[in-house]
Amino acid sequence: MKHGILQTHSSLITFFNQLIDLIMIPFLLYLLITIIGSDLPVLSIAIGGFIASLTFQFIANTRELYISHRGEKVEVEIIKCLKYWTLSFLLAVFLLYSFTVSANKLSYVLIGWYLIAGLYFILFRTFLKMFLTYVRSKGFNQRNVVIFGAGDVGTKVANNIYLSPEFGLKVIGFYDDRREGLVGTKQQNLEVVGNLDDLLSDIKLINIDIVYIALSMDHMPYIRKIAKELSDSTCSLVFVPDMFSFDLLNSRMGSLNGIPTISIYDTPMEGANRLVKRISDIMLSTLILILISPILLVISLAIKLTSKGPVLFKQNRYGIDGKAIKVWKFRSMTVMENSDTVVQATKGDVRITPLGGFLRKTSLDELPQFINVLTGGMSIVGPRPHAVSHNEEYRQLIGGYMLRHKVKPGITGWAQINGWRGETDTLDKMEKRIEFDLEYISNWTLIWDLKIIFLTIFKGFVNKNAY
């Protein structure tokens, strides 16, 4: 294998990466001011660039941005850079306001600086990744990898490495005490070349940079033995926990006062994500309520004139974390069922009023739920809330059912625009709905929310399964 100067001096590449960031942040501010001019004092410019650059370096080093992460996609690194840059920029501007520049002197220069520096992080990281991918494809800057454990976890590790050549990792073989021969990976030439004793011998003879231990957690005593034996070598040792046996929901690494932890079931609505979700809900629900207010008045009047009973129906539901909320709907039935037993509406249900059938078919009965969104009990996008009695029934029948309550319930959702709404007269239908709900929670982004809202206009209002 060719390794070359890039691998020998990989730490030097990291140093230059860090140095370029340190220089480029204040330089871009200086360049922008030189080109278009500004009324900002020269001293303020120097202080702002200096503060932002040092702050970025402090956050980036604290969060280990400059440590080599070969198994990380460039998109992840770019997002980290933009987050750290945003914090650094805001701190610099705040200090400029506080000590050197009055607020009325905030100019488009600072906004331009923020945008151009953000563009720099995107382009430079992308270029660096493309460059390293190219040289790695030529055999340089690669790391030789072996995997101890030729089971499902080991083959998944090998396949992920094979499908991501930009990581610069090359699997040269498996080791396993219980298996032998070829392993079912996308690299058909990979095979089990020996056991633990063979691995300890080969490490001294051939260049092995990383050993991945891919054994189930049932083998912890043996894993500790492997780790002890490999401590007498210079190769890196990485343990891959057998998390594939769990249906992970927004899992992440963490620590508890220095103790490493892995969350198996978690919510994406923490920190900035929660704030972004809430702000978007408030803005969109306010706008939508203003736009549909004439429709709300017309429907309210029509309900009052066509059947006896209140205009609105408030039904008990489970909200985020399984806490009780009251969901608002236009009344569409002659009954007001809200007890421990609620019978789902079916085709031709005699309880549905003539107007109610139209409202349910077009989802217009759901419009008052934008008030629930505005008051914080619901979100525009999320798993649809089920009656409490249905929750209690299905949580006993479907594994992971209650995980849908890790986020707020929504007016529309990923399951609904994929056709899984309305009557769930079979267990398979409810299982499919929950599958889409958990997929949404696991992969939530604001862009995905906007996509679902857009698709709801065409696919979410009218549905043949809505009775």
C-alpha cells in the first residue's frame, strides 16, 4: 500500500486547516471593507475580526472540529463550522455594539462578512474533502483497517467503509475465532484470515492502522481481553457497539459527568431544534389563522345551522411526553364521545352529520387545531394525535408505539401524506402509520417540515380513507 507524505504529515494538514481558518475570518472582513468601504472605525474592524476568529478557534477546538474524523461526511463538518461561526459572529457583533460601535452604525458590511465567511467554510471544506478523496483514490493518505468479528455488525462496518471511499479507509480482512472463509460483504474478496492469535502476530508483520472490534455486547469479557492484548501495539482500537439490535430513535453519543453514554430513544426537539420548531409553528400558524379566518366563520355558521350542538369539539389526546392535551376540532358528529371507549368513524357511519362528512373528507374539521399549535399543545407537522383509548390499546400491540410522543402531535404528518390516515381497522394499518411517524422523528429537519406542509396541500386534505 502507498501511504506517502500526506499520511506521514496528516497532523500538519490539520494544523494548516486550523491556521487558514484563523487567518481567513478577519481577512474576509478586511477584504470586504477594502472593496466596498465602510463607516466602521478601523480599530473596531480589527477588534471584531480578532474576537470572531479567536472565538471560532476556541469553540472549534473545544468541540474537536480539527481532530480527524474520517468516518464523518463533509456535510456534518460544514454544519458544525456554520454553527460555530454563527456563535462567533454574534459574540463579535455584540461586543462591538457594547464597547466600540453604536447600533446605528451596523452596516451591510457585517452582514456581508457573515455570509461570505459562511460561504468560505462551505467551499473550503468541500474542496478539502474532494482533494483528500482524490488522493485517497490513488492509494495515498489511506488507513489499513481490519475487523475483529465477521457477524452482522462487522459486515455492516465493512460495507459502510466500502461505500464511503472518501474516508480513506481500506478493509484488508476479518479476524474471528468462530468463523472462516469469505464474508458476505460488497467487497467479495474479503475473508476471515485468522483468529485473535493470528491478529496479534500480523500486527507485528504488516501495517494495520485501525482494528474495529465488531462483537455483540454479550462478549464483553472477551472484548476486554482483546483490548488488553492489543494494548501491546501502536494500532488504533475502535469498539463498534452492537446497536443494530435496537430500533434506534434519534440516538446520539453523550456523557454523564465524564461517563460516555449512548441514547437509544431520544427526541430531536432539544436546544436550538426546539426553538426553531416553535418559532416556525408560531409564525406559520398565525399567518394561516389570519388567512383562513373567513373559512372558520363560514364553517362555524354552517355547523350551527345544520345540526344541534356546539361548533367545536374538544377531545382528550396525548401530547409530547404522553401528557394530556385537549385537541380542538369542528364538530362533525351528532355525538360528543370523549370517554375511555371511542369508536373510530367508519364508512357510512350514522353518527356523522351531512356537513360533518364533507368536513372530515376534506380535513376542514381539523382547522381549529391551528389554535392548538399557537397555544403550544401541538405542532403543524408531527404524528397525528390518537384518542386516549386508542393509545392505550395500541401501545400494548405495537412495539415502540409510545415513542411517537417524543415530539408534539401535528395537524399533518409524514404518515398522512403517504396515505396512512383515516380508519385503522387492521393492526397492519396502524403499524404502517407508526413506522412513518418514527421515521419522521428519527430524521426531523425544518426543511422536511416545510416539504410535508407543501405536500399536504396536494395530498393531505382529501383522502379516500377519511370518513
